[in-house]
Amino acid sequence: MSSDIDFNPENLNQFFPVESQLIYVERLRKRNKMTSYRAKCFVRLWGYLWIKEQYQLGRRIEKPINKLEILRGSVSCSCREAAIIFYSDVEEREKPESAARMMLNLLAKLGVITKERDGHILSFTITPLPEILDLHAKKPRIEISQLEIHDVNHVASLLAANYKQMHLISKKEASDVEERLIKLLTRWSEQYSRGMRILRRCDIDKVVGFYLFYPVHSESETNFRDTPSKGLHLSMLIQEVDPFRLALPGDECSSVFVRSWIIDSDFRNEMQTLFLKDAQKTLKKMRRDFPSLCNLYTLIIHPSYEPLLHYLGFHRMVNESEESVYWTYLALARFLKRKIPEQLPFRSVNPNLMQ
């Protein structure tokens, strides 16, 4: 760690590394109308203003910096300085002050900064956004527990939001799908809830993850060799009759359909392995209810799911369908024997959702 007093717009990255900037950019991208580029400009401006304020306050700056704080007051920044901050990757002569002025005005319009003018001097303050205030806060406690009836609405909302995000349903259909999900999940949980587990953020009592292991009655098992779209019952408004009959203890059942597996993006990478370990425990309990249980099936509905399922050992089932959705299979015994590491050898970057 070293201290410098020659801070200027050109050496911002030396003080505030790109890797640290990207952590804030990724968090801010979720804001409405905040693109990756706009978030990048905002984070770099914030970093520059914060470091500049520290020097004005006579404080020692240690680099590299990986944590920013909200400004104590407004800090001056000319359009020339902003152009260097925003367009650090282009030639000097190509850093247009007019474009920087437009970006500053846009960020002010989005409400993430406040602009003040005193004569010819421009000064800015940073809006204390929840996304950045929470970034370095103490991590909330997360619990894995059994789905209960009062959780169903939260789970339905989480699922519907992801269906919409993945363009499986439209914004107009979202409320209808959510209502349908509440009815389905309520009925299934009343009949057999052992395979329904949730991740709960305890400080705000919010469901941030859910999986559904659906035991399939032997009469419905032929559907796993039928057209994959038959498995899209949860998000299909037109499919009134579920082609998969739920098995109850005492019924003939050798297969589990993984109908849902979803974790909120803020917790996905750290909770994925804990959810998998919990899944192994759940399936062992389900095998007591269904002694013949030996098969796991699920659908691939987006290529982003393939790394996880390939890692676990699922393989594509042979069929002639040309649909992008397809069935995958894994022997239950193989999954139960799988040693789940503390961290998976890849990062989940897209919504995890299976039906």
C-alpha cells in the first residue's frame, strides 16, 4: 500500500482499479435505464470525486482503493475532467467535452448525481443509492427451509419475474402467470411439500430462492420421452391440464421432475452449493416416501443452465425434437454420491430457472 499526492483524472485507475469499479457497475446495472456504459461513467465519476474530496479534507489516501463512500459535500469537476474520466480508453484529441457534458446531464436526470453551478464552476454530489450503500454492509443471514403456505405468494412473484426476464412470458401476462403459480404451488404444497424448499433472507423475511422436486406418478413417466414443451406447465397459460401427475406416498414412483431451481442473482454464486447440498438431503428423505425413486429429469430452457447440469452429470436425452428446450437425465444414485465442493468451478451469470 502506498500514498500519492499526484492524483489527477488520468491516473484514476491506479487509485481505483477497474476490478473494483466493475463490482459497483454490476450492482448498478439493475437500476431502471442504467446501462453498463452509464453505470461505468457514474462509478468512475464517483470514484474521482470521492478521492478528490479526501485530498481536499487533508486525508491520506492509500491505494488501491476497493471501497467508496458517499461524499460529504459537493465536489467540483469540469467537463474537461469528466471527459478524461469517461473516455480514458480513447486518444486525447478524441475526448469530447460536449459528450461528457451530455453524460453528466443524463446522470443528473437519472437521479444518481446532483449538479450545482457556481459561476463557471460545476460541482456534484452522489445520491446515496441502496445498491451502493448495501454493497459493503454486513451480509444478511440466509436460511434454507421448507416451503410453507404463507411463502407461496413470494415464490410465485420470484418465478414470474424470472419468466418475464427470460422472455418466456410478456409483461402483460406476468400477473396472470403469477396468479396461476399461486394456485399450483398451493395445491402441490398441500398434497406433498417435502420436495419444495426455499432460501429466505431473514432480516427482511424475503424468499430469494426456491427449488421444486416433483415426484412423478408412474402413469406420467412416458411424458419424459415426449415433446419437451409438455414440461413447460408452470409458465403456460393455455395448458390447463398438467401432463405430469403428482405422486403421493404409497404411489408407484421412480422419477423426480426438477420443475424449478432459482436463486436471486445477489446470492446465486455463494448459495448454489448450499442449495445443492440441501437438495441431496431432500432427495434422500423423498426416497423414504418413494422407495423405487431412481431417476432425475429436468428441462434445459436456456444455454446458461448447461454448465451446472453438465457439472452435475445430467445428459441430454435422445429425441427428434428441434425445439430449443430439451430433456436431460441423471441417475439419482449418481447425484446423491456427488461430493459438492464449497465453491463451483464456474460462476452462474444468468437466471437459474428450470421447470
